[in-house]
Amino acid sequence: MKAIKLIKLEWFLAALIAITLLNTFLGEQFSSTTLVCILIALTVTYKGFIVIDHFMELKHANKNLRFLMKCYFVIFPSLIIVSAFY
Amino acid sequence: MSSHLVEVDSAKRFNDMKTPPINPSLGIFPKSWSEESAGRIPGNIPIWVGILSELTEFALFFVAYFIAKFYYPDIFSQGPQNLHTSLGVANTIVLLTSSYFMAKAMSFIRINDKVKCEGYLWLAFSCGCIYLIIKTWEFHWNTLQGFSANTNEFFTVYYYMTFNHFIHVGWASCAILWVIFRLRRGAYSAQENSGLEALAVYWHMIDLMWILIFPLVYVLR
């Protein structure tokens, strides 16, 4: 069980790095269209959720803290989408 | 015999006065917020007060960013193109990896493997130092290109956010050294590791803030 958890952590790290590189590629290759902004905002939310649930270990911890942290990673990525319409 | 009992009784009362029973609840919050019903608090309550305060501080920076971007869309569209994106990507990978090392350190203290726990803490500390070196180099590179906090609104927000984050990584790296010192003194074990866990959640919070800062200043155009 412990070994599975450690392997999971490595997978999550690989996913986080891959998403970072994807975001950079999107930003470098395409002008910030609405679609690109939405994709980046969604991936930022996903990255935040991974760190909150699996690195901070809030998934099975205090539900209020988890809710607050997740709200943060919904509100600000949402503002990225809103800013695409400026 | 009777005087001996009186002495014992008075000594007990004196000790009771010195260490009054601790009331874990202030009784001012709803019961649903209690640790029993809402779940375990990783680390301790004071570190979460600190984390939520830091999140509020960064939230103000992010709001300032979006307001400035609303008023100066062209400057914010050009701004990221003047930055050294590769250094931003490198720092993101370094911080994500440091979070991974911190999570591994927590895994090993829970099985009382203090040697591996300390090893991963040193790795996390190294990542913090690498981040600080890369960031310093980036600030220097910006200066060589002629950019400063006064260049335009984008660079003002950029320096405000990234320098603040830089300071947080700096003092959290010092905190890792303190935790390593305490670990060596035997302060943490599989049973009691709340101090180490408090540092771990604080470190992850710093990583989370960079996850938001990175796309705002390096990617979105």
C-alpha cells in the first residue's frame, strides 16, 4: 500500500511537469486566444487540486480546509478565463 | 497519617493550579468545524492561520494583476514576451520537485525512517536554493535587458509578485534547516511529527502560489 502511494506520488510529479511544459508550449506557440486561456486555466486548477489532495494530503483530512484551498484554485483560474474576454 | 494525606492533597491541588486542564475548543465555532467532525488538520492550527493569511496576501496580488491587466491589456500582452521563459519553466519544475521531496520526507517519517526523511529534506532544501539562484539570475538578466519595476505596469506587478514569492521561498528554506536540526535532535517520530508536517504544508502552499504566478506572468499573453 505504501509502495503504491510512493509510485502514485511519482506519477503525480510527472503529470505536473508535463502540464507545465504543455502550458508553456501553448503560451509560446499560440497567441492567447480564448481557447488557450481556458485550457491554461483548467490545467492550473488541475495542478492545484493534485498538490492540495496528494502532496498536502488534504484529500482525507479536514474538509473545511480542503474546501477553502480548492475554492482558491477555482476562483483565480476562473479570473484567467474572464480576463481572456478583456 | 492524616497530615500526610493533607500534604498529598494540597500538593495535588497545587499541581492542578499550575497546569489547568486545557480546553481544546474555544466554544465559539460551530461544532461542524471541529476536528472530530471535519477531519484531521495536517500540521497544526497556527500554521494554517499563517497559510490562510499568506493566501489572502497573494490573493490581493492576483486581484491587482487582473485589475491592471484590464486597464493595460497591451502592456500585459507584450510583458511576458520580454521575460526569460525558460528560467520560469525551470523554477516551476524545481518547485514541483521540491514539493515531491517534501511529500516523500513525510512518508518516511511516518515509518520512522529518519535517515531517508532527512535525505529528502536536504533535497527539498537544495531545490529551494536552486530556485533562489535561478530567480536571482533572472532578476539580474532583466536588469541587463533594461527592465525594472518602474518599466511599466506589467513589470511592477511582476516584481511585486515574484519578489514576494522569492522571500517566502527564502524563509521556508531556512525553516527546512531548522526542521532538519530538530529531526536530528529526535523531535520527530512516526508518532509525533506535527512540526515537520506543518513545514510540509507551508512548503506546498508556496508551491501552489507559484503554480498560479507562473501562467500569469510567463504564459498568458
